[in-house]
Amino acid sequence: MKPFILLSSFFLFCQTTEAQQFLIRYDLAEEEVRYFKIRKRGDTVSVPVISLVSGQTVSLQLLNASGGYRQRITYISKPEPAESVLIPGIGNAGSGPLSALLPAAENKLLETADIFRTTGADRPDNKRADAYLQNRARQLFTAKYNEFSAASRLYAQAALFDQQCHFLWKELARLRYNTGDKGEQIRQSATEKTEGLFPGASRDLSLILQVKEEQNTSALGQQLAGSLQALETVYGSFADLEIFSPAADSLLRLARNRTKYTLPNGTGAGSLSGDRLREQIASLFSKISHDQYRQLSQLDINRQTVTAAIDFLPAVDSITSLALEDNRPDSFRRLIPILKKEPVRFRNTFGFSFVSYAENRWHYFVRPDGVIDREEADLFQPVAVSFLHFYAPRDKGFRWGGSFGAGLPVGGDNTKLNILLGLSTFFGKNDPVSLTLGISGTQVKKLSGYKLGDTVNFTELGAGHFASVYRAGYFFSLSFNPASLTSND
């Protein structure tokens, strides 16, 4: 029964060992690499290096890696501030020809007397013309200009909203390919900017696609063009009615100039506007909101692998590239060092050891008065040794292992073989030098049949007064691997 329990425990231990995994976590925003050992689901412990043992896997976890990049992993073995958006003909928000019209002509309605004054500056109307028709034409021009002025104001507001949409589109594109901030910061910034223009969009994405009447730039542009055409028609009747008004001439020129810069391109926000612009905003905001900024992949590394090179390749479609303009993201590479503890390695070294045994510390002799006495002898004895080391090499940290060796004393009367067992640490590239400490064992001479202080009838202690016994002592040793000393690996 007992052998069965021991065997079962052994197999359970093997299965547990095989189930262990290692995780390399790389934070792209912080450019920080950490190593973890996964003992069981949800239980990880930080470790300085990973272990390459048969049956174990090593995974790579990328933090704060945007979904806008594809990753390609290769292995190396050992041997902006927000830019101002300009609307053609309008400029920045609150400036430009159209906005210049608002304070003067759109904040209050014009009266007929404001345009047609009978002053010295006006050319007198022809008295032969029909006074009723003249007066009606003046009133109609005033009304049509006020309609144009109101349409200009609504169009300017809608164009400003389109400008804000265009700016939001560019901001979301920049955030989508941002690798310098943490994922939570990117997601929060995208939410704040989008909610500022489309309240409730984080709960209902369709709100971005809903076009309100006062935001329909296309429809308001057509309305503005119709108002200008109606104003042109009324003004065209002035010649037949012989109506002359420098103020009306100036207002018509001003209206023509304003629409000349705004109507051809609609919003003036670039090649993307209206529904297509909103669709892109919704798409980018959805991608940022659903990005996990946490990606996991398995690494295929071996004993020779020293670095995992990750190439981040931007996945940018042609529409989004318009938003990025000259700031289109480039591919970039990050190098992740693979600090590992390799499987057990065996290595031979040769050198010298200094052993110490309690029995060898004293030299026994007979005093002239016939009493056995002792005096201090050598504390250590040099031994030429050869070691077999077994240890797990690693790229970083303290390297140590077990050692078994044997050697013969150098000089002295003791020529017995010394057996040494201890712990070793290694120094240098490819571990050429070893320092070993441990216990040793050999045959030593022990005073037999007599003890310290006995009075004897002979003057010298001979070989027959000692017995050979096995004793344990301790040692320290410095040894070398000749091949590693000259290796360039």
C-alpha cells in the first residue's frame, strides 16, 4: 500500500509541475517587463526569471496595446498637441467671412429704410416708374435679405458643428493609435470628447448617426442657396423699375462672397462630411470602447532564445488615414529580454580544494617526562580535485548548484582519496569559474589505545599507535573549466 501511495504522489507531483506556466507581462505604455509564475488559475507570483522545463509553456501578455496594431513576434537567439482644423472660407470656429456676417446682419432684422434711404448719396428714383411696384420691390428685397441672413446663421452653426465633428474624428483616430498612454486613459479621453459633442453616445451609439434638422448642413446649404437665388431675382427687377440703392448693391455683393466660399464644399471640413463622417466617428469610438488593451499569445522559445522582438504594424484603412494626415502611425519594434533559468546542466571543473578534519588539526608526541601531549598542526590541507557540477544556468541573478568531487592531498603523509560534496556558485560568461563549499570525507589517523595525558614507557609514537578511521570535515574549493575560459559563446 505504501509503495502505491508514494507512486501516486510522484505522478501527482509530475502533473502539477507540468501544469505550471510562466507569464511575461509587457506594458507598452510604461515599457516595463515583468515575469510571473502561474501556480494555478488566478494565482501568480512574481519571479526574477522563467524556467525552461519540458512540458511548461511561456505566454506573453501585452498591456495597453491598441487593437489598431497587429503584432508579429520574432525571436533573437544567442549565437501631438491637437491641431487646429480650418474650414475653407470659414476658418476656425467663430471666425471667417460667414461669421463676420452674423453680428452685423443676423442679430437683428433690417428694415426697408435701412437699405433704401432718400439721401444725397442715393440716386433719385425715376418718377415715371410705378411707385407701388417700386415700394413692393424694396420691401421684397428686404424680406428676402432677412431670409438669407437667417439661413446664413443656421448654415454657419451647422458648419461649425461639422467642423467639431471633423475635429472629433481626427482626435479619435489619434487616440486609436496612441501607444504612449494607458488603455483606461485613452478610453476615458475618447468617451469625454465624444460625449461632449454627442451626449449619451457611450450608452447608445446610434445617437451619433442621428442627424438633427439644425445640424443637416446639406439641407441648410440648399436652403441658403435658394435664399440667395430669391434675393438675386428681386434684385434683378431693380433695373426695370429704375430703383437705385448703393446699400442694396453692397449687401448683394456681400451675400455672393459669403456663399462663394461655403456652398461648393458644403461643410468645408474636407473630403469626408455628413453621414460618412458620423459613421467613421461611431466606428472609431466603438473600436476604442471595445478594445481590451490586453493581448495574450504563446511564446516559442528555447535555450538559445535571448530576446523576443515584437513588431507593431498599424492596421489603418484609407478613410482613417485621411484623419491622421501627416501623423499616420509607423510600425515600430519593441525588444523583450527573455531572462530564463535553463534545465539542469552538467559540467566538469578542475582545481584545488582546502579540506579540514578535526583529527588533522593536532600533532601528538611524547614529552621527555613520558606524558603524551599534542600541539597544533595544519588547519587545512591542499587537495587537487576534480568536480562534477549539476546546476540550472540562468541569464540573470545568482547561479548555484550541487557538486560532487574527488581529490588527492598535495604533500604530507596522508595520501588517502578525499570525497567532496557541496554547493557551488559560478562566475563569468558561460560559467568558467566555480567556487564550492561543502563537506568532505576521507580516512584519517586517530590515536588508538592511548589518550592525551597518559604516561607511557616509550619515547615516540609510531604507526602502531594510530588507527585509520573515516571522518567528515569541511572544505572550500576554487576550480575552473578550461574549455569555458577560452570560449567566445
